[in-house]
Amino acid sequence: MLKVWIDVKNSHEPAFFLPFIKEFNNYEFCITSRQYAEVVGLLNKFGVQHSVIGRYYEGNRAKKAIGVILRDISLFLKMPSFDVNISHGSINSIHAAKMRMKKAICFSDNDAAPRVAKVFFGLVDYLITPNAIPMETLIDQGAKNVILQYNGLKEDIYIADFKPDPKFLDNLPFDDFIAIRPESLQADYIPKGIKSIVPKLIKDFNKENINILFLPRYKRDKEYARNLDVYIPKEPLNGLDICWYSKAVLTGAGTFAREAACMGAPAVSFFPGRQLLSVDQKMINDGWMIHSRDPKEIVEYVLNSKKRKVEFSRSKKVQKEVLNITKNILEEIKGDVH
């Protein structure tokens, strides 16, 4: 039986990998995670057995580099035998797989961090991305083995199976709300010196008497809401349920906004980087979301927007395409291994 190792490093990935784990039940899975944001809590919530190895290191590039090395070593030493690694851009697991001389399958939708991409794109055996990213961009950023693209978004892959939790609102002190998640200011691809617009956003929406579900990315993000009227959940919440029930979703990164947009909710990205992801630009061009760092413009957009009708059939088509791509790769690797 093919042994598949999945490493989960970010908050969207517990939901992202669920369809793969359910679909490929003829393979033996080993799941690892790291202490970061809602990763561990969501895996537990979804009932996914996993081993927590390492954590996210905050701080300057030197501290982050040390953190990468430490987790690389931990994964290399602690991982049991496996045949192939699958990740959504997990540098650590890709490094560990290559040190074990095993195949690495990598999903990615981020073409706005070329310096990061060049660290691992050249190492992966199979790179799977949305076709919104130009092939030449991936090659310029170091991809040199098999590049496979699909017609859709990574968010479609797990939205396809979404069923709203009828008890979700029982977890909140209100029924009508917007969700705000801050920028990832510690990411390497964010210019230094950028200040968050979240405190101003919260103040402006407080003036409009709009309930706010505030979702801190880092512990220090809670400072943005000091003495302001927001609700911070005590336990991790399913992001798709948030998108389904919210009046609008505002985020300083991309995934949460794309999830909301795919589910028909008004979506705002206030990403502070120099370049938008190709997938984000496509959604903006299609009129599914906006990008702005002007709090006044954002507030006006939210106040004047309504939800669109959700088409899950489109997401199901994307999911089927991606699962077929992955199945073909795994069968090929299985043939080589056995």
C-alpha cells in the first residue's frame, strides 16, 4: 500500500486536504502539522489524526531561517517510512522528503512571493497550480519538473463538499456580522514598515453599528482591537461557515477572501504586498471581490453589497479535475515504488 505523507502548515489546509484523505482511502496516510494559528484546532475539529511537529517562528528573517532548519531536522528524524509527500507549499516537508530521497507533490497558488518560491519550486517533482498563474511565471520562479494546472481555485477543492453547520450561529453572540482577519505582516513577501489598517477598519465599522467577528492571525493581532467592540472566538471556527453566514469577509491575505467570494459573500482583500496573486487579480477582474487599503472605500463597499447566488456545481467540477490529476500522479508513483 502506498504510504502518503501530508504536512499541514496553514489554517486553510485542514479543509483543503480533507477531500484527498476521503477520496484516496486505498492509501495509507500519515498527517503532520505545526503549531500555528488555527491549524491544530481545525484538524482536531475535523477528526483528522495528526502529529504536531514544530511551530511557526515569528521575528526577523534570521529567526525564521533557524525555525525552518529546526523543523526540517525534526521532520526528517521523526517521520516514519513514507513513499510520497504532499503539501501546499510546505518548505519543511519538501526538504525532508528530498533528504529521504522521496517524491514531493506540491500545490501552490502563490506567485507573488518569487524569493520564497525559488527556495522549493525546483525541488518538487510535481507542481500543481491554478491555470490563472502563467506557466512562464512558474518556470521563472524555479519550477523545472512536472507542472500541472487546473481550471479553478484551490478553494473550490474543499468548498465543493461544504454543508453549512445549522448550529454555527450558536457559537456567536450575534446573527448578523462581518468577519475581519488582519494582514500577515510577518510574511517575507510583505514590505517592511507596513502598518495595519485593521484598527481603523474596526473603528469605522463600530461607527456603523456593524457586528464584527475578529479573527487574529498572531497573538499580537489582538492589540488591534484593544478597547474596540469586536468578538474574538475562543475556539477555532470553520472558515467556510464564517463565509456562509457573514454579511462580508475582509482579510489582509487572499485565501479567506477567495473562500468568501466563491460562496457568494462580498469579499475584500486589503493585502499590503506590492503584487497581487494572479488568482486574486482574476477574481477582481471577474467582479467577485475587491482589493483596497482605503478603509472608507471598504466600508462603503460592504454597506452597499449583497450576496451572490452560490454555484457549488462549478466547485465540484474543479474538485473532480484536481483529484483526477492527483490520482494519476499517485498511481504513477505507486508503480515506480512497487
